[in-house]
Amino acid sequence: MFKNLYLTISKIGLGILTLAGSFSYAQQWQDVGAATISAAGSSFNNLAIDAQGNYYVSYYDLSVSKGSVQKFNGTSWSHVGGVAGITTGFATFNSLSVAPSGNNIYYTNQGTGLEVRQFNGTSWTQLASPITSTVNYQASAVSSANTLFTYSTHNSGTVQRYLNGAWEQVGNTGFSTGATFAEMVIGSNNKIYTCNVASGVRVYENTTTATSADNWTLVGGAIVDAASSSEQYTSDIAIDASNNLYVAYVSNTAGGQKLNVKKFNGTSWSQVGAANFSSGKVQHVAIAVTSAGEPYVVASRWENDDMLKNTAYKFDTATQAWVSFGGAFISDGQATYNDVAIDKINNYLVLSYSQAGVKVKRISIPAPTTVTPACNNSDPGNTPGDTGCVTFNYKGQPVIYTTVRGTDGKIWLQQNLGSSQVATSMTDADSYGDLFQWGRWDDGHQTRTSATGAAPAQNNPGGLTGINHYIVGASGSSWWGTNATSDQWSASGASAVTSAIGADPCKAIGPDWKMPSQADWTSLVNAESIGNPATAYSSKLKLPAGGYRGSSDGGFTFVGQRGYFWSSDVASTGGKYLYIGTTIANPSSGAPRGQGASLRCMKEVTALSTNDIRKVTLGVYPNPTKGILNIKTDSNVENVNVTSIVGQKINVQFKNNQINMSGLPNGVYIVELILKDGQKVSKKIIKN
């Protein structure tokens, strides 16, 4: 069962009435389209939702004894590809996944080995089989670079990825002691996680760029828990936007074969709520989690008069207990092969299950619990090495990056774009980040697992519409056909590019952020005394040795050995970059624009001379305020920024030296005044 990788929900307030350990909402479970969407019985359902809010369901279709896939377009269901039955034979084990770009749907099934089919918007195409031997359980997922991964029982657990028309092995085989109830998710940290039951629930991890020599490791160093195992006693895994893992499973006989959920806290697996919280035995377990980390679980009962009716559960953070969600039962009869996902566009929890055919139901979900971010968007202090943080959107997801005051006096990101953390060593793979081609932006090409392809007919930024692959080719046919020294990498976004100006990826952080110039790198290298990869890492910027990606074939070179960091300057042969070799740091090196290099952003800082700085007379009152905040100052106010105590920027009206905070909830706010002379003054304000 495929799960959406990044699940977010809209903030829609709903009236909530708590009834004896259950949640009852104004809108209860409702049919999506018809009450039953299949022509006959079904099994092995999989549910996926794309970025536009379209629903997809795959299942073994008893009406044709083949695998079928249907799509809900907001009004009705129809078969993807136009007809039922896209496989050549039975497909009692299958998986379904949708590329983040929305351009491709992938369906895998048991057949002649592991069969893989791709729908490109027009028709289904059967891809080469990654495995030709017999397999049963399998899973699939697509990375943020739109690369397909599969996980199957082959050789007691094998993961493969599909790149440039060929399958590559990811990590070692046999790592999972089989792949019974195979499940797989991919995080924004470029890590891939598998889940299966084999002498307990097991979750393994590896990177999306792993080779066959990079072994899979057990998350937390131990099994999640003892668990029951059969085609009905399933387990499932989900991941939130902060890359926290959640696993739902059925306890073993000693635990009563009841429902459990555990979360990985970064060190070990911890119980979410009470252990064995269902009122009786359960089967057919599925889990989904919002980006804020709010889990929902569905399972079917397996005893008494409620034989196999299914129930949804929500974790109540106030009571730290699991409660039924949307009533005691969803189905009115036996419900099997549950799968669940979150519709972030329309704010629904969506469920697919089999009950004399495929049924799909949904229910509105409440606004997410506010999660306090770890960042208040404060700049570093003035001492070199002081750190701060900044929040922005990257690859369609909110991220928090560390900032640092360099010895050159400027503010820099302390980590590469696309990295998941500040480097802990010069060879820290999690700090390498993405590799950009000069003049390109956050369009997907920069991910290390992105597919390669030819240059567009208009071989410059103006011709990149719809292009998200890494452009390769021989000299003269690779990225950016000409190398005019007047070209720039400075446009504020993709909509502002021209044939001679690419979009600066750093502008996504904020208008004051930019690509460093060759002069900026020169100043930093001199100030930090950078002369090799070791001193680059020990600098305030913690620069790792991420290597580079070739312009002719997309191959990787010197990863973990040398550093390559683009600047915004050009050369007659391509672009300028900071090269950190074994015994040298050269900020004036050059390379073809088609080469992929790391990207480190810096912030424009307007420094005031001593003569410019004066003591400002400033009054902000009343404080606390009930709504209207008065500003009294002997200097003109250029702009006003108001943020919550957790760093969320808030729109307010500023007019006639008054800030209107009447519509804001009570609490603590930071009011920043930007004066005409460039000085900034911040005040903590209490609204009550």
C-alpha cells in the first residue's frame, strides 16, 4: 500500500463534540462517488492521492481477474487507461504510487516476476521487470526527483530504482529477512525506509542514492515490536514532513492481537498512546499521518458480532489516548484490505476497502495541532560563528536551515541547499545537499537521483518550461548553448527568467538572500583561511566535500573528497565556482555550466558606518495592548514586520504610525521596525 510521502492539511475549523471516548464531527463518513466503484469483488486495495487532489485506487479486480486502476476526478470514477484490467493475468499482490510531479502513475504486481507499469497520462506502458523470479509482497514509492523505487521479496528483500530506462540495485539484498507485507516511504531527507514483518516489525533505512555496496540498517538498531503475521495481520508505515516515522501493526498473541502504533523519536521506537489500544482483535491495518505529525489509523475487528467491520482512530493529544473517529464503525459489514491517505487539498481523511467490491469513503479532519517550529527566523549575532535560522519552502516543503555569521562579517547558510543538516564531517553525506547546474533553480534537476536527458531546443533558461531532468550532452550540446559573459544568475524566480538570466535559487529564502559572487567567495576564503577540504569543514560555514556531477553523462566525481560551490559570476567557458581541492581553495575556478555543483546562499547585509548610527528615540505603546499599538519615534519608519513568538510572519495594517493588531489572537509577538536610515529595532509586545 502506497502512502503519500508528505501529507499536509488545510486549516479549516470544524465544530467538535466529544462523546464517550470517540470523536463525532459535523461531517461523517461519506461515499466518494458511487457506493461501490468496482464491477465485482476485489482485494489488495491501494490508495494514492496526487498533488492536485485526484484520488487513485488499484485493486485485484474479480470481474476480469486482473489488476485495475481507477481515478476520481472530483465527480466520478473512471478506469485509468480507459478499461478495466491492465495486467496480463491475476494481480493478487500489487502496489500503486504517483510521482510528485503528477506526470506518471506506477502500478506493480505479481506476475512474470515483478511487473511494473507506467501511465504517462495517455496510456499504460509495461517497463522492464526489475525481477523475473516469482515474488509476492511488494511496495513502490517515488522520490522527490520523480525516481521510482520498488521493494519486493526477491532474495529475501531487495530494493531497486528505475533510472534512465534501467534498474539499479539499492543497498544489499536479503537485508529484511524477507519482505512480508512490504511497505516503503521516502522522506524529504533523501532517505528511503522499508517496513516488513519478519520475527517482528522491522524498519530499515538507506539513502535514495545508495549503491549495492551501501548496506541497509535497522532503524533504531532493533525491531519495532513483536507482531502477528499473515495476509490479514498486516503492518503499515507513514512519514510526516519532519521525517518522523510512524508504524501501525497487530500485536502478537501474547498482546491480544490488538492495534498498536509506534513512532521513531530519533533514537528508539516509542509507543504512541497506550499499547494494544483497540477493544478487540484487529486485522487489515493502515496508517496515514499529516505533515504536522497527527496519525490516523484504520483497522478491522476480528471477533464477536462485529466481525471485520472497520474503525478509524485518531490520536487525541489532549488526553494522550486513541479515540474512534467518525463513529464506532465505518462499514456495515466485513471490510478487508483497508488503505488510508490524507487529501491535503480538500482536507479529508480518505479510506479504501473491500466489501463486496471496492468502496472509497472520506471524512473531514480537524485543523492540525499547532506545532512549534524550532526557528524564530533570527539572524546570527555579530560575532563570527554565531548562528541563527531561517524558514522557507524548498522542493515544495517548508524547511528550517541554520544560518551563521562568517569571519568575513557576512551572513551565510551553514548548510548546502538540499541538505538535511549542518555537516558533522567533511564526508557527511546528509550535508552534501543537491547539485545545481549553473543558472538553474529548484525545478527537480538538482536532486542527486534526478534522471538525465537532452538539452531543450531553446538551450537557455527561457527554454526550461516543463524540464526537470539533469541536462547532459557532449561539448556544445549540454546545458546553455552559449557562454556569453553578460549572462546572469539573478532572476527572482522562474517566472522572471530570460534567455540570458537564470533564476537565483537563493531568492526563495527571501529577497535579501542571493548567490555568492566570486568576490564574496574570495573574501570568505581569505577570512576563514580555507586551503583544503579539512579547513573548509572546520570553517564557520562547515563546508563539506560534496563532489560534482558531470555535464556529459551525469556521473559523480570526488564525492567525499573535494568541494565545488557555484558563484553567480560567469566565464567565457561557463560559470565560476569555489574549488576546494586536496591542497588548494580557488574561488576563481571555472567549469561548464552543465556541471552540477553545491550551492551555498548568503544574505545581503547593509552595514551602517559609525557616523550613520545614532540613538533613536522610540516609544511603542500601550504594551500590553488590546489591539491598536502606537509608534512614537524621531525617525521615519520604512516598514513594519510582526511575527508570532514561534516565528510565523503575520500581516497587519500599519498606518499613521499605528499598528492594528485587533484581529490577532492573544499572545506574545515580536514587532520589528525598519527605519529609513536602515536601522532595525525589535520590541516584544503582549496582545491581550
